[in-house]
Amino acid sequence: MEQIQGFIAQYGYLSVFTFLALGIFGLPMPDELIVTFAGYLASVGTFRFVFAIIFTTSGVMVGTLVTYMLGRKIGKPLIQRFGNYLFLSPHRLQKVERFFMEHGSWAVTFGYFLPGMRHVVCYVSGMSGMSIRRYVLFAIPGVILSTIICFNLGYFLRLPFF
């Protein structure tokens, strides 16, 4: 964790953007923590509030688009091949796809508010064949609101979190 703090301190906004854009699997740590830490850095004057919000929101959006595209391009074959290891039987996969056909758009928006769900929802959105236009339309409000909430937690509570 100290290495990540040092990296963010050295490379600033660009490192936050990069961690969030490449944080497809929640690595090097969950996006929510990185966004909250960026809020903390803005509260102590290391980052400027507006720039930090722009870079964190952009990073989260790029990361979710990458995850969506992975789901779109390799989602079904990957799940069909390795799904049993993740307790995803063909029957469960059908249930997930049916749920997404009925509620997928709103699941995208509200999935951002459940820790760890952002990438699952993005991946399944792509895998289920949701159009990129529809995905972006419902993802943007979720990205903006959830990012601002996490950011403000770090900003107003002034807790470094790691």
C-alpha cells in the first residue's frame, strides 16, 4: 500500500487515472479506495478538488468501458469454459442473462453503488449483448454519483484509508 501511495504522490492525477482505468479486476486495490484516497489528497491540498474529480471520474469510466469491452469480446466463451470454477453453471448463466435482459440497464446504474459490483455488472453488460450506447447512457450517472460520493468521503472525513 505504501508503494501505491508513493506512486500516487510522485505521478499525481495521472497515476490515479491509470489505476482506475486499469483496475479491471480491482487491482492493485478496489477503485473505491483509490477514489476515496484521491478525495483525501484533495482535502490536504496535494490535489486540486476539480482536477481530482475530473481524473477520478474519467479513470472510472475508462475502466468500466474496458471491462464492458472484455465482456463483449471474450465474455461468453470464457464463462462457458471456466464458469464451473466460479460456480456459474449454464443454468445460472441463463438466469443472469435473463435478469440482464429485464433489468440490465438499471443494474448498470445502481451496480456502481455496491462495492465490488462495478466490474461484474460491466462485464455482464458486455457479455449479455447490451449496446455500447445503452451501456454508456446508464453507466454515466452511476459513475459520476458513486465517484463523487467516494471522493467526498475521503475529502470531508480526511481519512487516508491506506
